[in-house]
Amino acid sequence: MASFVDQAAIRLKAGNGGNGCVSFHREKFVLNGGPDGGDGGKGGDIVLIADHNLHTLMDFRYQTKYEAENGEQGMSARRTGKSGQDLVIRVPAGTIVRDKRTGGIIADLFEPGEPRILLRGGRGGHGNARFATATRQAPNFAKPGIKTLWHEFILELRTIADVGLVGFPNAGKSSLLARITAAKPKIANYPFTTLQPNLGIAQHKGQSFAIADIPGLIEKASEGAGLGFAFLRHVERTRLLLHVVDTSGQEARDPVDDFTTVNEELRRYGQLDERAQIVVANKIDLPDSGKHLNALKQAAGDRPFFAVSAATGEGLNDLLDGVVELLSTLPALEPIREEEFFEEERMIGWEAEQLDEGLFAVTGGSMDSLLDAVNFDSYQSMTWFHRTLRASGVIDKLRELGAREGDTIRIGEDGMEFDYVE
């Protein structure tokens, strides 16, 4: 398992928007050039792309923080700052993205090559040229760009395959995969030889389908016993399960008990026992296998049943016939239903409260961004600041809380204080 990782926690941040520029046109023989500060550039997005050449999330064990490029500040002559470069992150096809805070699935990277914008970069701030009016011809303030926040996500890899091989350890799943595909999984005569899902492509009578060898399940695998809990999620993507059972009775095991135990773990994990399933009685070339076949066939019920030997190839053609026939009746794989992700920005919302007699506070991202835009040495800028507070409803809210002329108003995260005036 050292080289295979199917779950990783990462922190992502889109680029900040660039600040608007405060600038005035300067030219020989032009006495009073007007404002010409340009807008800031947009911050870079975080973009995920599913890559079918990747098969593990190992890279995210070594790097867990990713940040897109910030937008550049606006420039004079109404020039817009350069936008930040998008950060493209490649993940294996079949990766889902969970919001760590809510646990909801917000993206399913199902289709290889399809880009998904996970986080959008902040908008650039307006330059002072945007604030010029007939009565305010020389605004010496600009707006800051939108500041983005860090977000935490969980990446989960769920193998995309048409057919999944499930069963107890040492049931012969890897041998079966090697026999019917070009895959070369590790094969040995001891439990837990397979420590990661192995993929292969089978071709039969002009049809091809992907097969995943899922590491062996044992009792209480759905609760974390053995290796099953780590890999049961890979079963969720498959359209059809091949339930491989060792019918030889080696190691004093009862094939019927093994069959029942695995189906119970599939049921407990998420009703996966109801997935279309073919029962594969393996190792019929070994002694004593014949005496277990009838009991196992009865336990299989109305599920398709095939007796095979992965070692000799006996019965495999009939099995592949059954797989192709059943797959033709099953619906195609579909992405997981996603939840909407509400991306937070710094410049959202505000709230006001009374802290003490004659002392009030107005806090929130909107106030922090507003303070960044104000030039406190400029009467014009302060007038715009007060007008913005009034237009956003802050003055009305303070009045509602009981603020009076001369009371102290503490604004923003840094707690800048102002006198309340109507």
C-alpha cells in the first residue's frame, strides 16, 4: 500500500484580485489631467482535470497546499492589471471532491480531460477612473481586489470500471484478472496479496470492458477490519460484481460461509449486495471442490452461476459470455450527484452590535474591504466612505441600535474608530 493512496486532504486557495490603481494623467502642457487609474487583474482559478494516466493520489501526500496566482494591481492610463494564472491540478479519473467542512460531494471528476473550476479567483478592484463624476472630478481612492479564502477538501479515488472482482482473500481474483486481461497483478498463495485495486481490460466477442480487482474482503470489513474498509468505495463505481469464491475448501474454509460473509459486508457498506452480481465458483481443478458446488449454487439463488478454474482456464469462455450478456442490459456509469459549493470571499456581509454605552462595532468582510479602499487624508475619500456606509444600511442599523451623535463606532477587524455623525 506504500505506493497507492486513494484518499488525501488538501487546502486550496484561488488567487486574490488585484487592487485598483489611484493615478492621474500627467502630460506636458496638460494642467489638470483627470483620473486614469486602471482596474486590478482577476485572481487565478483553481482548476481540476481528471487524467486517465494517473491511478493514485500519492502526490497529495507530499504537497497538501495549493494557491493560484494573484491578480496584479491596476496601472495608470486606465490599464488593467494582469490576471493571475489559473492553477491546474491533475487527479486520477474517478476522483471525487468533498467539502471537508460539510462532508458533501461537490465535484466528481468522472470524465477524463474535462476541466472543472473548483474555486474562482477574486475580482479585481476598480481604479479611481471608475469613480469620477461631474461633481467628483479627482477621486483619489480606488477599490481593493476581492480577497479569497483558504478552503479544505478531501479527495477520494473511486475506481471507474464496468466489472469489480470481490471475494475473500486468496479466492483467486488476481489469477482470474490475469487470465482474462493483460493485467499483471501480484499473485501468491497467501491472503492480502492484492493491496490496491488492479485494473485490466477484457475483450470478448468484439466487446471490451474494464475489470477492477478489489482487495479481499473479510468479516467486518465495512467496519474497518482487514483491508476492506479502505477499498469498498471502489466497488461503488462498478456496474457488475463478479463474486469469486474458493470452492476447494482450503484452509478449512466453508465456501458458502465466505459467500454469505462478503455479501453481508457489501450490504452493510451501502446495499452493494443489490448490485448486479455473478457468482464465480473458482478453483474447480482442485480436489474436494466438487462437493461444495451444489451448496454454493443454492446459496447463489437466482444470481448467474459459473464454475471455473482461473489456473487452467476451464469455464472462462462461458463466464465471459455471461458477463458480456449481462453488461448489455445494465445502465451506463454515471457521475455521483453533486452538492452546490458556496465559496466564501472576504468581501461579504457585515454586522453591527453595541459593545458598551456609547460604543458600537461594525465588523465583517465588507467593512475590511471598504477600509482598504479609503484614503483617510482625503476629504473626498472620507465623504465617499460615509456615503457608502449610509447606502449599505450601516448608518440605519446603528441608529436602530441607539447610536447618537458623538458615539464611538469601531469598524473592521483592525478596530478603527470614528465618531458617529448623522
